[in-house]
Amino acid sequence: MAQVLTISTTWGTNDPTKATIPFHLARGALQTGAEVRIVLAGDATELIRSGVANTIRGKGVPPLSEVLDFARDNKIPIHV
């Protein structure tokens, strides 16, 4: 049975930095060869609504739209 790194979050649009970090971590994990998935719960579920990612820009992390696009392009499963 393969091991999968599961990154979960409940942070939503009220804290752009914390909302972006799980996607940033998932990108880094995938780039090192790990199998990864993201789980969104609570307020975090609104992050994948159409157009929302373009409005989220945290401090010291890439824009949410960039890391979300990476997750989608690389078929990282996002569970809601």
C-alpha cells in the first residue's frame, strides 16, 4: 500500500497566508517525489470556488492562484 502525504486545512479567505500554505507545501512535496493530496474543510472549502484564488495573496508565499493551478495541472487530489 502506497503512502500518501495528506495535507489538511480549515483556513479560508480570512487569512490569505495560512490559506495558501497547504498548497505551497503540497507543491514542494510533489516536487520531491512524494504522493500528496489536499483536504479542505470548513472555511477552506471556499478557496476552490471560481475566481476566489485570484483574490488571495498571502505574505511570504506564492499567490494562491499559482499553487492551486500547479495542484490542478499536476493532478494533486483536492478533497472537500
